[in-house]
Amino acid sequence: MAAGGSYSIVEYFGGDDGYRCGYCKHENGNFSHGMWSHTMTVQDYQDLIDRGWRRSGKYVYKPIMNKTCCPQYTIRCHALNFHPSKTHKKTLKKVNRFLSKGEMPVEKHDEGHEGEPMDSVHEEGVQPPPQDPLTIDHSEVQDISTSPDTDPTNSTAPTTPRDDAAPTPAEKTTNVTPKPGKGADPNRPLCRKAKDLRKERRVQKEQQKQQEAVSSFVNPATSKSSSNQPKSLEEFITESLPNDPLHRLEVRLVPVSFEDPDFLASYEQSAALYARYQMTVHGDAPYECGESEFKRFLCDSPLEAETAPDGPDVGYGSFHQQYWLDGRIVAVGVLDILPSCVSSVYLYYHPDFSSLSLGTYSALREIAFTRQLQQQSPKLAYYYLGFYVHSCPKMRYKGQYQPSDLLCPETYTWVPIERCIPRLDISAYSRLNENAQAGDARALKELGRLLVLHRRTVMPYAAYARKRKGLSDEKEVEQFASLVGQMCAERILLYRA
């Protein structure tokens, strides 16, 4: 349960059927476990991606690594220790030459992000559940301690990820916030919640910091004092840019929220850019990349916006990092800001600027952004690039952002990528951890402690099983629990009809 009193609520779908692979195009070779996340805390999602899960909209899936045709390994970059390669430096200089002088390269390719499929293979067989358990108001959910059918000797209250947790809804005051509406004067703007105004101020503050961060991350005096010290990523980003460039590039961070004015103001332009990118770069038909698809994949997020005393000023949650060139959006990076990382979800850009390698450029900007956030929140030190697919050559570019690690699919420990490559050259699937004795430290140990949500009541699975004598879902529940691990199983609510 999150510090604000919220639970993650999911419905598990299993993973028996194969779907078309977006990498090798095998018609039914892609196998993954999946669940629909009605709502999810950022800490729970952090723990899930550290077990090989990844989200596409509100659908959260985990490849069946030893069965799927193209195994997908979670990859993370150590942002603080990152140093740009020659290719990265070339891209930064190329973009800066365009901004300062208007020089547009001739070649039409991008080494970064362009090959990423939409992670939508599951959509062929999975749609949002017809019954939404989130008609449940969190304040109406009975806690385990108040459930009359719970055996107190077997029950476990959900663990709270932070020691400085805020009061639960039952402990909060009963002040009622007025619903948004018009005042007595019909010309007055809509009323807005105080928390939305605070969020807007935080984002505006963050945008201002981003404009200053690339020049202030490294003390110029320190870098100049040692001629042998290599230039930082931030210095390469701003190198050669005059005070009055021919083109002006502004990077804006916008929370994914239809209550946010900046998100709303740019929504139509952003959706149109997405459609143009998908049709030109990926060959989608118009019906495959319309406004509803854009909203479902890149705007609908299960993550609840959260703030924490030891977190970044902008808070945690889902964001669009927009690249505005001379007053129009030319690229958007979809990001999740989590307790330990910035997780890249997707990137789309204007095809007319493909020769600027905006996929690579945006990844470098996102690494710099991660480094900036780490100054505010020390444990937020990694940049997650999604999945590394060694069996698909055009997806190997993610391994160029070093130092980086791949997640072992059996022990869920991180292994430096240079130690993984020789194994993956031999076999597409590999247990990456070289220690044969190592195991999953968070493996399922007690299924009865898993939390379920049944008839608006939170209870351990042991209590639920006693109530539902003769139920036949134990095998499915055990599979779900083993995939999310013991810790998440005791925090995430598995919805049972």
C-alpha cells in the first residue's frame, strides 16, 4: 500500500496463448504473462519491472523467457557513470549544428528507439475487463483487520514502502473538497483542486530546472581546472550552441493527466504527431494509430502520481517529455518516474527530422534528466530502456548506453551486459547469473499471505480460500504470486470476482 493509503489492484490473465511477435514477426511465437492494472503505486511498479515486467498503457506483461521466440531482457543504464560513445557525441553535435546553423543531415536513419515495436501483441487477445473493480472507492475497502472472515493468525497487513507514510484515508480529516464547477460569474474559469495546482507549480519548477540543469550539473570551474577530465554528457548537450541559435529547442516535462492544463493544451498536437510517426516509420494504417489508440497506449497509465519527502521535486508517476522546436512539438518521450529510476516507455517524433537521430538524442537527454533527478533523490540513479532483445539485431542498440546491466530471468539479479553477450551469442535464452547456487531472493514462500480483493474486502488468500470452499483457482493464483514475488504478493491486491 502506498504512503497515501492507495493499493495496487490487478486482474491476472495468465499466458497460455501465443501472439504475433513484433520483433521477428512470428505469427504466434510471442508468449507472455499479463495482467490488467486498474491502479498501481510507483513502488509496486518499480518492484515489478525489477522482476521483468513492463507496462503498455494499463496492461502489464512479463515475457515467458524460456518459451517466447525473442527473449526480452530488462536493461538498465547506470546514469551517473554514463559516458557518451563516439556515436552519441556525433548525434549531439549533429543536433547542435542543426539548432545553431540549420544544417540538416542527408541520411535518413536513427540508431535509437526506431525499431521498438508498440509492445501491443497482447492487445489482439486482451481488452480492458468489462467489469471495473475500481467502482470501489479506496475509502470503502475494508482493511484486513476489519474483515470478519479473516483469521488474525494468518493475516498480514500490507507493507508500506516508506516509513514516513501519510495517514490512511480513515485517519484523514473529513473536509470535503468542492467539485470543479463554475462560480457565480459564468466568465470565471473552472475551479481546480488544490493538489492539481500544487502539481502544476511543481512541474513548472521542474521545467525551469531542466533548462538550467545541463549547464549546472558539472561545476564549470572544476571541469576547466583539469584539462585531462573528459567532458560530461551535459557539456556535450550544450556544446557549440550560440546565445541566438537559428532554431530554438525547449524540453518540457508534462504530467500525463487530463486535469493538467499543459497536457490538455498540447494533447491534440501530440496525438497527431504520434499518428504521423506510426504511419510513416512503422507503416501503421490510420485506424491503428488513431486518438483512441494513442490514449490507450501512451496516456492511460495505472501509476498514481505520488510525492515523497526524499523524492524528486516533480514527484513520481507518468510523464510526457516534449521537445518543442520553434514553437511546435517534434518529439515526445513517454516516461515513468519511479523511486529508483526513470523508465522509458516509448518515443515518437516527426519523421521530417529522422536524420537528426532523435531516438538517440532523446535517450541521451533522458539520461541527463535522470542525473538531474538523482541530485534531488539520491536513490533515483538508473535509466531503464525497456527490453534488450539480443536475437533481434536492430534492438541491440540499447546495449550501447553503458555501463548497463541485464536482468537475470531466473534470479532477478543484475548482471553487467558485457558478461551477458557471450552467453546470448550462443543461446537467445540464458540464465545470466553465473552463480549456479543463486536463487530468487523474493521467491514465493507463503501463498496464503497473498492479498486478494473480493467484494470490496481486502483479505489474505488463506481467508478467501476458506470462504470459497471448492474453488479451483489456486493454480492460477500461485502462478501469479510466483511471478510477482512474495513481497509484491503481500502488497498488490489480486481482484477476484
